[in-house]
Amino acid sequence: MRSGRSRVVRLSGLVLLWPVAFAALYAYRPVVLDGPIFCPVRLGTGVPCPGCGLTRAFCFMTHGEFEPALRFNALAPLVIAYLAALWIYYAVDAWRGSPPAWPTWRIAGVMLVVTAAFWAGRLVEFFLSPDALSTIWRDNGLARLLRLFN
Amino acid sequence: MGDATASGVKGKVENSAMQLVLTLVTCGIYGVYWSWVRAKELNDYLGKQAVNPMLVFPGCLCPPVLIVASYFIAKATAEAEMKAGTAQKDDTIIYFLLLWLVNFVGVWMVQDKLNAVWQK
């Protein structure tokens, strides 16, 4: 069993997590479209990963702009629901001192399958677009590196 | 999968350099698969949910969650080392920083340490 102080610290951290994340995403919204790319898949190959566009989607959602948010990444609402479930899991753990008996492997596995299917669709859409090859040629890691030295 | 012993179900010995190469050439996608498999092995070996799989998977979608998952994998690895007697001190922080900041190096190092645990 955790001590009372440790429990309060954990619960406070968890309670603060959402408003802090919301405030950060809300504040980032005006510059998010000019922000850097962190995705290693996108940086290395020029091809979008299943998570590409989520930061932009979350930022737009904090401003109530749901339609463009879904265009950036249609998985955004599902990812928020998943993160909320994770939050509940750790909130229960912090409150009771023991984690809830959830089928965590199954939940993560289902999310994994959904994401893989989403990525497959995204890749099909990407490679069917007329500028797919030019995008890869322009945005792959090697081309980015070469541009740095030119 | 690994064999069951008095100290827990052991995981599979993998070529740690190959894990590094695969993580690099797949731009980290293999790293997510690696984390998933290692989480299962560590949980089985330690006999508890040391690494929550719900944290491992969305790492590729939500980087802050990946940081938390890296911490739990690092912590569970250090715990497995102590349990097997292959390490005398807790190296959680080193593993965590490597997995977070230089992921492919962290994958290589943690795999190397886990191989020692599985071979003990």
C-alpha cells in the first residue's frame, strides 16, 4: 500500500495532467502548422506514420476546430479515448494503491490492430496520390541531410 | 518462448546489435515491436505487470507516453537484473535516458542486459 503523501502526489499529478496538456496544445495552435517534424518515419522516409498529424489535430481540437482536426488525423478522437482510459487506469491505481484488473494486453492489441489498419489505409492513399514519389524523393532523410549542406 | 525456472519464465536471447540495426533502418517501428515483446518477457519473468502494454503501444502515436513506457521498461530491466543477480546496482536511470534520448542505443544496451539475465 502506498503512503498517503505518495498517493496525494500521484493523484495531484494525474489531475493536473489534462489541464496542462490542454493549455500547452491550446497555446501551440497558432504556430503548430510551422512546427518542426519529430516523427522518425516521416523524417527518414518522407512517408507519414499513423501518428502523423496528431499534434496538429489535438491543437485544432482545443480550439473547437474538429473538422480540420479530423483531416489531419482521423484517429485523433480514438487516441484521446485511449489516453483517457490510460488515465483512468493510473488514477484508479493511485487511488486504491493497486491497478485495476483490466485486460491490458487485449486493449492494447485491439488499438494496435486498429492503428495498423488505419496506417495501411493511409499508405494506400499516400501511394495513390500523384505526388507520392516526388514527396518521398524530396522529404526522405538523405535528401533532408543533403539540403542542410547546400 | 523461454523456459520456466524457479526465478521466472525467461525470455529469448536476441542478437542485440541486430535489434539496434533493425530499429534504425525501420525508423523506430521495430523499436515499438521490440518494446512490446520485451514488456511481455519482463512481465512474465517478474511475475507481475511491471510494464503496462497499454503504455507501450501508443508510444508511436503519442511521444510523451513513449517516455513513460521507456521508464517502466528501464525499471523492469534493472529489476530483472537484480533478480537474476547479473547486476549489483540499479541502472534504471541510465537505461531510461538511453531509451528515451537515443532509442536505438538504448534498445541495444537493454537487450544486451536482458540476454545476460536470460542466460543466467
